[in-house]
Amino acid sequence: MRKIIIAAVFFMALFQSSIMLAQDLLKSNDLSTVKVDYLSDSDIAKIKTQLQTNNMTVEQAEPMALAKGMPASEFAKLKIRLTENSNATTLNKKEDLKEEGESNELSRKQEKIVNKKVKDTINALIFGSELFDNPTLNFEPNLKLATPVNYVLGPGDELQVSVYGVQEFNASVPVSIEGKVTIQYVGQIQVSGMTIEAATQKIKGAIAKVYSTVRSGQSQVGISLSRIRTIRVTIIGSKQPGNYSISSLATVYNALFLGGGPGKNGSYRNIELLRDNRVYRNVDIYRFLVNGDQSDNVGLKDNDVIRIPAYNQRVTVEGQVKRPGIFEMKKGETFSDLLTFASGFNEFAYTASVNVLQKTDKEFKVIDINTSEFNSYKPLSGDVFRVSKILNRFENRIKIEGAVFRPDTYSFYEGMRISDLISKAEGLKEDAYQNRARIIRLQSDLTTEIVNVDLAKALAGDLEADVALKREDIVTVYSILDFVEEYKITIGGEIKKPGVYDYYENLTLNDLLVQAGGLTGSASKRVEVARMIMSEEIDDANPSKAQLFNIEITANNNEQLKNFELQPFDVVNIRKMAVYEKPESVTVSGAVNYSGKYVLANKKERVFDIIQRAGGLTAVANIEGVKIKRPIQAKQIEDLENVNLNLGKKDSIQKKLTKKLKEDLKFATIPVDWKSIVKNPESNTNVTLFAGDEIEVAAFNEGVKVTGNVLLTSEIPYTKGKGFGYYLSAVGGVDNKGWKKKSYIIYPNGKAAVAHSFLFIRSYPKVTPGSQIIVPEKPEAKKMSTGEFVSIAGVLASLAGVIIAILR
């Protein structure tokens, strides 16, 4: 007996150490007595879960287990068991998938029902139809919520059974076809048809019989629903009737959404949920749409039938309601209920009465229901309710505008007078014209009339003048500023800010000078003021159009001793000094002793004078290379644009000339004959200079430059006695595009000369040192086309035939 007790204690120690290992491989301090062979598959699965929770592999856990006394041989067995368990888990999953394909009784998932939601344009106005056209509103059950305590278990559900505490156990157990769950070491338990709450108590009692620590309270049992079974429901009368496989947690609204909602003539208010061949519940969707009440959204059971019958009564609401459309009515409901479905009248509705278009057995008729009848009138099928818009009229509106402090629209009351309205508008402004005010009044025949009011008397208490007002009156209070002409005054000439200014009473010349920024430095003492002539009679003997005043002022002072008073529309002109010209200069550059800018000392300064002031020509100066570059003025371009050359609208010659002056040519060149000027300073070539002129004196250059359409652009040394042809030959002659007979030469002073001919004898201009020969390009000759050649040949042949005929 003693040996048996010792063996039992040893076995219990091994079992207890195995349990410790299964509980926590990582936290246990002594693993020396562990026997892997005694561990169950669930223990191995738990060890694997512990490793995964701590993000550790079997290899990483090995040193830790060996350090705690676990034999290496036992850990090798554990490693093999963990590997086999992983493979077995994968195989089990494959078997489950295989079984799921063969039979979906136990582990069949909810089929994904995808309905293409198409907007029902035919029934779009039916209240509630949009509920089933919206793909984002599908009423799918939330599988992540806690398990409902009244949920009834059945075949296909799966329970998660856990024992935790001193003893631990964890397993997923499906409800079999027979309605039983099988728990290891506990056995089979019948749960089908029981609520999850009742099944939990039954399973806990069965486990407590096996696990002593559960009975003692050292271990606890937890049971939850881990997989939901699929049920089958039938929908009749929907847009997409048929059988649907849905979650066992699904509700009526979820099934209705899958079926597309009621059909064309389906009822929204009398939907029947049939269970066990009896009407279990009547569903009214309006309770949800109007009040958000989901009491009809009950859970479904396997083989439930949702029947949507045809509607009994529908009416239409049009016009000024917040939700116009077609509504389904139940027996006994009134127009007030219908108004609730339509969310009531909108802001512009005429609510005193509603027009109803009603059908009889033969024809239509019209009924008006007043506000007092809204709670008693019971709509009939086919009624069309028309809610009209209120009139754009006001019951008690009156308006005041003009010279009052608060012009606006005010409420009218019987007996209101104009003084009362002005008091509401917080009185008259200071500029109010009190001799007359205007009332525009709408008469009974909708025509308007004007009533004039003496405001001064009305506000003084004269009841006859204090006119009684009527609704829709528009009162206008005039301002004296409306009758004042807007006066202006003009100033120009030597003033910093010339322009047109407002005239004010008692405006003087000093005031205007200061307002216009003061006098410029070139202002003279002379000021002319032109004043318009006003007269009631025409004086033909007086031809004057304006009266002139000539005033002398102190030009360097804006404040004049004699302050001239101005009148409306006066025109003031400040004259310029007779002599007031800023110094102007010209530029001298090139071969002179002192180049630079020189001020024109007198109005007739000439080339010779400026060059003498510049120290004369240097020793290297080319006396034949003196020229003046004069800037082209804007006025010259304007004059050219104004000249009509009669070249036609499409001719571009004038446009090219204007463009060349504006963009290409910046200066006009004036040649200077220096030899003639030296001999006779009064010579015509001694040009009078203008501001901006530039005198250029070229340095002597013995070369002759040849450019243009020649074989080689080059500069050839000057050879006395050699002519035009010599220099062209020196650069290889002209090329095939060169136009030799139009060649020209530009001399150092800017003068140009061209070749000319007389009696077939062509003469070329003389070549001097520093000159430039230019050979232009020949114009392109248009070649005759074959058609033109044939036409000319035909004309010549015809002409030859005529001549021969004449000679015969």
C-alpha cells in the first residue's frame, strides 16, 4: 500500500509539473521534473500560444528552459511536439476547408450577398424608397458586439470554452448537427434550442464535475460565441424576392435591404414577418423613418418568411412642404399624420387651407381643407394635396427713405401718422428738406398715387398736415443737398497738381494753390482767371464767351497778399516765366583733345564752336570723318504715321518705315565737311546743334572695308588712285547673290554715294581712306511657271497667225 501511495504522489508531481509548464513555460522556476510525454495536445497548443504572445521562437526559449533545469532530451521532445502541432493545425484547417466545401452544415460562413443598387427613378417619390437604394445603409449586424444573452444556439454555432485560474483549459467547440458540444474530459452536452445564458450555466455545471478547482472556486469558466451560424430566410414581394443566407444575428431591416425593399406596389407599413406559418410581427417602416423607432427591427430565425403585400392606400403631397412625395396611409390616419410624414410645412407655405385633388367614380373634384379640419380629414387613396405658396404681400409693411437717421421698413398699425413714422426712424437729419415730403401710396385697384406732405407743419402738430398713413406706403424725405448743383473749378499751367477740383463757398486763389500742391519753380507772376458769363438776356453786341481776370502774384509764395475770391466753374491758368530753360548739352567723342559733354551756351551754338571748346582735333583725327548723330524725335515718327502715302491698305511699306524708325534707327546722321568749315565758319555745313546731339570725330584709318555679298568680307589697305573695282577684286569679287551695279560707299563722315551710269558707261564713286564699300543682295526674281510659259507661247502663236493673215 505504501508503494502505491508513493507512486501516486510521484505521478501527481509529474502531472503538477506538466500543468505548471503548460501554464507558463517562461515564468516557472523549476522545469527539472517535466515529462513532455505526459503533456496533452491542448497543453502543447498553450505553450505555443505563450511563445507567440512573447514574440519568441522555440530556439530562443531553449537556453531559458535548460537554465531552469529542463533536460535537453525533454526539450528536444517538446520541440518535436511543437513542430508536429503546427503541422497538425495546418492540416486541420485544410480539413475544415475541405469539409466546408463538402458540407456547409457546421462551419458555413454567411454568403456575401452583393446587390447592385440602382436608383428607383419610377418610385423615387415614394417615401421610404431611398432607404433601400443607399448602399451605405445595409443594417448588417455587428459581429464584434457582446453576445446577446437571449441568443438561441443551434447547429453551426461555435463556442469558445475557457477555464482559467489554478487549472487552465481553452478550446473552440462547435455545435454539432445533433445540437451537442463535445468538451475534452467532460463529454457531450446538449445545447441546441437553449439561449447562450442557459447553455453557459449547463456547461459550467458539467465542467465543475471534472475540474475540482472549478467547484472550489479556484478556477473560473468563461463561455462566449466565437462563430455565428448562417440561417435561411425567404423574402416575398420585394424588388429582388428569393431565399437569402444571412447571419443568425441579422434583423428584418437587414433582410429587407438585401431584397431591395418593397416592390413597385409593395407596402411599407404592413410588412409581415411569418414564423412557423403564423404572423409573428407586422413591420411598419414609417415608425423608423419618422421617429427612429426600431422596435419592429426584430431578429430573424431560420426559415423565417418576410411577406410584403401590396399597399392599400397612397396619397401625394406637392408644393410647399419640407418633404414632398408619395406617402402610404393607414386606416384612421388624418391629414395631420400625413403632414408629419412630410416633415411639415416649409417657410413659404400657405397654411390657412390646403387644396386637395380627389377622384370620384367618374371624374375628379377639388376640395379645400382649412386649418381646423387638419385633424379630422382622412385622406382617400389617390388624393393629391397641393400646398401653395404665400403671396408676396405684406400685412402691415410701411417704408421710409431719404434724409432720416434710420431709413428702413417698419410695421404699420391703424392710426399711424407721418410724425409717428419719422419718430420710429429716429427723426429727420439736419439736411432734411421740410417744405415737402412724398408718399407713394398703393390704391385699392393697385394703381399708385402721390401724396405731398408739409413736414414742417406736420411735425409742428398740425393734424391736417400730419397725414394718416396706410399699409404699403413709401415715404420719401428729401435732402437739401439733392438740390445743390455740383460745382467744379479747374487749374492748370505751372502748378504741381493741375486738374479739376470741387468748389466750396468762399474758395480763394490761395486755397486752390495750396490744394493743387503749390507753384512750380517756373511759375511767373502772371495768373489768368477765366469766368463764365451768366445773363438772363442775350447781348449780341458782346462777343465775349468768358470774362478774363489778369492777376499778378508773388511767384515764390503760395500765399498772396491780395486773395482773389473764385467762383464756380472758374478756370485758373498759371503762366510760365518768359525765360526759363534748363541748360542743355551735347556730346563730343572721338579724336578731339577733350571729349565729353558740353552745355549749349547760346541758342545758335554750332559744330565748330563746340569742337573749339573741346580743344580742337587731334593729330590722328580724320578731317573727313566728322559727323553728327541726332536722336530721332517722337514727333518725327508721329508725323510719318500721319502722312498718307496712298499705298493701299494692304501695303506694308509705311509700316516698315515706321517700325525701322521706332526700333532700328535711333539716330539720324548729319555729314560734316570740316575743310569747308575751317575755311569759312559761316558755311552751311557748320550746323547749329540741338540738345542731345553727338559729334563724332573719327580717327584716321587707311583701310577700306568691303562688306555685303562678296566672297570675303575684309578691310583692304587704301591705295591712292585705285578705284571701286580694285577693292572688289581684292576680296574675290561679288558672290552669286551680289548686285554689283547697286553697290554703294559710305564715307567716314556718314555721307553715302552710289554707282551711276551714262550711255552704257557705269561709273563708281571715289574711294577714300576709312570708307566702307557695301554690295547689296539681288532681289529674288520670280521664275515663270510652266503654265505661264505655255500661255505666253499660245498668245505669241495667235499673234503670229494674225500677222501672217494680214500680210497675205
